[in-house]
Amino acid sequence: MNTLLNTWQARLAALATAAADGDGAHDLQHLHRVWRVARQLLDEHPEADALVVLAACYLHDLVNLPKNHPQRAEASRLAAAKAREVLLAEGFPAALLDAVAHAIEAHSFSAGIAPTTLEARIVQDADRMDALGAVGLARMFYTAGRMGWSLAHPDDPLALHREKDDQAWSLDHIEVKLATLPASMNTPAARRLGEARLAWLREFREVFVAEWSAPA
């Protein structure tokens, strides 16, 4: 099985690289990290089909639309359809295509599709994990820069006296979205790791605010 996975990993990485759109938050390294976490989760769920998980990990961003794109919520469905096409052309086992497509469709936070298979739950958890912790923080600010959003509110970075708006102030994103992710994880291992990464993010937030709001 490991030989099969290694062979397909190289082929899937090549397919993902060919479709890359230059978004550094959703590049090949992101896909490698998602697969790395998924492998940890597979260790606790050996009954899952690892080949399905592998394919969905590497192809879930075949269609990657900006956060403000009007079809953003459709991106995972479009990615699943494209994955079917490229996998079929590559000779991927046809019997697994439905499972791969569902895992890709359900991975997206914005799509709001509930994962109904173990493989889809693992892929969703692994992808969401990459939004947490140190790398997740870097991806958050990178995306904010691409979108033209500011780092933090100049006078109220903790949103103590205003509504949070993570499409204006990037720091708000930690509490608006990232703080909700650990509880949304489907597997116990992902919830544990997610909580640890969220705790680190909140520690960073406190240090950031102390520096941001330091008197002149």
C-alpha cells in the first residue's frame, strides 16, 4: 500500500502543480501539509481508504477562488468536477472517484457541505488544521495582504467596542473564524491538535496587541 501511495503522491503533486494559480496560501506546500496531517489521522483510522484521502488532499484546491469571488462557495464543487476529469485521464481507480469527489466538495468551510464518509471527515479536518498554528497565522496575513485588508484596527484591535470584521482587519479573523475550527473537527485527534494550535494563536494575539497598542 505504501508503494501505491508513494507512486500516486508524486503523480497527484504534479497534477496540482500544473493547476497552481500562484496563491502562496494554497500552494504545493499547503497540500503536502494537509496530507501530512491526514496521515496522522489515518493512523487512528486504519479502516479509511488512504488512496481516497491522498487524492482529495492533493486535488482539493484544483479550483481556488479568492475569498471575495462571487462563486467562492462553489469552488469545492468545481474542484471536485475537475478532479474527476484529471483522475479519470490518469487511470485512477474509477470505483473511488465518487469518494474522492465528495471529500473535495466537503472540505470547504464556505461550501457548508457536511462530510458523510470517514475519508471526507479526515480531509476536512486536515485542511482546516492548516489554518491554525504558526503556518495558519502566516497564511492568514498573507491572504489579508493579497486582499488589501489591514493588519488590525488602529484603536481597538481586540474589538472591545466594535463589531468584528475580518474582511477589514485581519487580526479579527482569529476569533471570527479560526477559533471556531477546533470544535468543528470531526476526529478526536484533530480536535486535540486544533485546540493546541488555537491556544498558540491566542497567545500570539495577546503579544501582537501589546506591541500594537504600546504607548508612544
